Amino acid sequence: MAEITAALVKDLRERSGVGMMDCKKALVETNGDIDAAIDWLRAKGLSKAAKKADRVAAEGVVAVATREDGEGEVAAAIEFNAETDFVARNDLFQTAAKQFAALALHHDGVEAISGATLESGRTVQDEVTQLIATIGENMQLRRAARLAVSQGVVSSYVHNAVSPGVGRIGVLVALEGEGDKAALRELGRKIAMHVAATAPLSLNTDDLDPAAIEKERSVLTEKAKEEGRPEAMIAKIVEGQINKFQKDVVLTKQPFVMDPDVTIEQLVVNSAKELGSSNLKLAGFVRLALGEGVEKVESPDFAAEVASMTGGN
């Protein structure tokens, strides 16, 4: 039996929005597996904020960069982490993030970017090391992504921007095909704003991870049983909920946040007609949100407070 610590209970409470006693019970039932505990709470109908499960705290910035490439465009987004928000607002830190994003236009992946050379002559990894020595906090170039089209545009949007191209959420949207570039870029930016708000998991239904569907099916089935639904009806009920789940998380099927009467798929079709483009398509998207999957160091004082409220476990 895994030890159910105060820090673990606190983490689950923050991620699920459920009371501490229910969180502790969920962790006991799942042998301390926090992801399984979140699913257990959802199945029991206890989770007040299941979507908060991915909102893990970490500091730093997301930076984006774009450039034209012949008739097409390429854009990149990177996540650069630090220990505190104070450092994330530092000009040196933000300038470095912009430089790393610019290099990501030409290099795929963190490893390649880390070995790339800046105008200063230092590699990105050396620059990070120098910043750590100068500012005094640990830092990490954590993630990088790139999108390119041979014809069309790659639009970008930064949410909660702290400076141009730098913020807490960075989104890239690739639109492939013919059409006025300014109009395409504006369309792409609107879709990017939508992506920032809705956090879709995939572009199309076929791209959705089967494991994500099966996980959702398992949770919904267990929840239906807990609610006392007739056994013969559970499969049909769950299938309807799975269809809704897919519409919620697949970008092309989502209602457009600026006009919920049309889906993103319909928005692109309608825009293609308006622009006189016979081959316009939504080719891809990237969404980097600061701190996804990064655990923040627990506060000893708060953990002690939780421990006292949970009997010291």
C-alpha cells in the first residue's frame, strides 16, 4: 500500500476541486495513483472540476515565432521554464525565449535547438547555463513544436502576453491552400484564439488517441453504474456521451467560440467560399500551455496544515 501523504492529498484537491477527505479516500482506493484517483472521483460523480486536472502549476513563458517560406510559412512555439514568475517577467529571460523560438523555426525538437548556435556564438544550452548563473534560478527549455505549409499561412496567437510573442499559452494554426494571405492569416488567428480557449486534443476524429477514448469510456461506464442506470442501457448511454466527448475535444467538430452556430470545420468551408479558394484546408495546430505536466514544489507549511487536517497521513 502506497503512503498517502499530505502533499499528495493537496495535489489531488487542487487538480480535482474535491474536498480533502474524498481526495484521501480516492487515493487509498487507487493505491496513491493520482491520475487513477482523478478518474475514480469522476466515476463517483465527485469531481467538481475534472478539466482542472491538467492545470498543473509551473513558471516561465511560451514564445512563438513565424517566417515566410516561399509561398508558404513556418511557425514555431517553445516553452521555457523557470522557478518563479518573478524571473519569467525578467527581460533577459523573455529575450532568450524569443531567440529560442526563432531558432525553432529551423530546428526540430529541444535537443536540436539546445545545440544550435545563437548570434552571440553560444549554443542555446550554454545560454541557458549562463542565465542560470546570472539570475540564480534553475531554467529549462522544455518543449518545442513547429508547423509549416508549402502554400498558405501559419497563424499564431499568444494568450496572456507579457511582451510581443511571449505569454502563457502559445497556439499555431496551419491553413493550407490558395487565398489572400492577409485574410487567411486573420482566419488562422481567430481559430488560434479558439484553440487557446478550448484546448482540443486532436484536429480530426481519426487523429484522436484511441487510448483517450477508451479511458473516457471506462470512466463513463463506471459512472453510469454508480448512478444506477439500467445495465441494458449503459452501453447506449455511454456511446452517446462518447460522441459528445469527441465533439468537445476534436477541433474540427467544436462549435466556433465566436459563432457557436458553426463548427470550425464549417467555418473553414465558409471562409474558402468567401475567399474563392477551392483547396483551403485546416492542416494542423499546436497548443503549448505553460506548465502542462510540470509538478511545482509543495509548500511545507501548507502541507503541514493539510497533514493536521487529515490525521497526519
